[in-house]
Amino acid sequence: MNTVRSVKDQIQSLLDRLNDPARSQGALLALLSQGRCAVPALAVFLRSSKPSTVAEPRLLAVEGLDILKSNEALEVLIEVATERLEEISDPVVRLAEETVASRAALALADFDETHARATLLQLLHRKPLAGVAEAFEKLRDDRAIPYLTEWLEDDFVSEPASRAILACGAAAVTHLLASLQEKKTRYGSETGMSQRRRARILEILADLACAEDIAPVEYLLQDSAECVRLNAVQLFLRCGALPQKLAAYHSGLTLLDSRDNAIRSTCQELLVDYFHLGSHFVQKEIDRRRALGESEEPAYPRETTLAILIRIARGRGEQREQPL
């Protein structure tokens, strides 16, 4: 009896240390050394502790349950992952607790039980969480693709959502192509979030699609959103058939006039890398701009497009052309 009480007291002491940043990591390791005996205590800790601006103690408890694994651990992880975060009034506390819920959702991917997968599918209908996307990257469940595609609009989860879609492989291509045709508008113009979703889809397709898959979206080389057009240029230069590559190179030339220096710089790199395809386009554009009287001299703070084209031609023109 004394031994059992001693173990319980020791576990409780370790739980108290989870709230001490200087000793929390060591406390978690010590709790893990207790094996599944620590699961009930970690469960009580998560159920009794309140969300706060400091997420680490609850995060460590979630990690402990993920490692120890048991039916009780799964129940508690589901409770944490499905917590109604919108009911937390303080935005700082809510953001911290989202991190905890996200980690709990990721932990669910490590359980084989049916209700763990069912919970993750339900979470796709809630506010996007990185941990949910990361869980589906592990699970490679095609049912998540439509939701993950929508999550590409959210800057905070777009990267893990992209990885999760990539993990599904070719099964995602059809839905991605359909989503490209969906523009969400407000006050008559496409929203920035919608543009970013379509641009990110094109990035994903560059790793999944073949020339036949992407042929129906060649029209995006003329899209009004520059970020979409740039990624369409990258996609077709990388994956398209020769006529598509030529059309993409020609479209890329127009992006050198972009006011966005990042787009302009990326486009310049593409034109250099694929110069063997479009050298004649470059020379034709140089001649056209000279005829219009555009300056050939580099200008500060913004270099003229003609100056960039001349630099591209001089830098690559003397090199041996690669085969088409």
C-alpha cells in the first residue's frame, strides 16, 4: 500500500513540475518512465487544468499520452482535439489552446481505433488546424482532399495541407483541377485567399500531374491574378508538352512587368533556366521594346524590363542551346 501511494505521490509531484518551464521536460521524461501508470494522472491533468497563454504544460501532457497510448489516453486526446475553441473569449489564450488541440489531433493519427479516424474526419469541418492536416499526411485518406484543398486558403495551415494532399498522390489531381476553376469573389473581384488557393494548387500539381492532366487548365497562363499566372508558367514549363512549354515561356515574359518584385525575380529565374526554349521570344521582345524607346540602362530602384531581357540574352545567348 505504501509503495502504491509512493508512486502516486511521485507522479503527482512530476505533474506539478510540468508547470515549471525549467523542469517540465525532465518531468515528462520521468512520467514516461512510469509507463501506463502515468496515463490516468496525465488525463486528470488535462481535464482539470485550464487553457492559458502558456501552452507548454498541456502540450507536454498531450505528448505523453500520445507516447504511452491506451484507451483512456485516446479518450482524453479526442476531448482535447474536439474542444470548442471558439468559446474561449481571450484571443491569446485561444491561440495557445489551438496549439494544444492541434497536437492532440496529430496524435490521433497514431491510433488504429475507428473512432480516432472518425474524429479526425469530423475535425475537417471545423476551423483549420495544422495538426489535423499533418494527421492526414500520415493517414493518406482520400476523403480529406476536398477539405484540405479549401484549407490552402489559410496561410497558417496551407503548408501542412499541401503536404497532406501530396501524400494522397494522383488521387488528388481530379479534385485539384476542379478547384482551380472555382473563383471566390467579393465586391466583383476575386479574393486574395481564393487567388492563393489556386496558386498553391498549381504548385502541388507540378509534383503530381502529367502533361495530359494539366492540358485543360492551360488558360491559366492568361489568368488575371499574377500569382496564379506565375505558378501556371512554372507548372507548364516543368510538366507540359512542348507547345505548352512555349506558351508558358511567352506568358512568363509578361510577368517581368509585374509591380511585385518577388514575382518579377522568380520569373526572371525561370526565363534563364528555360532560355533554350524561348530565346527567340526574348529577342523578339527586346526588339519590340527597343522600337518603343524603352531604356536599356539599369535604373534605380527598379530595373527596366528591357535591361533584364538584355541581361538574360547576354548571359545565356552564348551558351550551347539544350535540345528541345
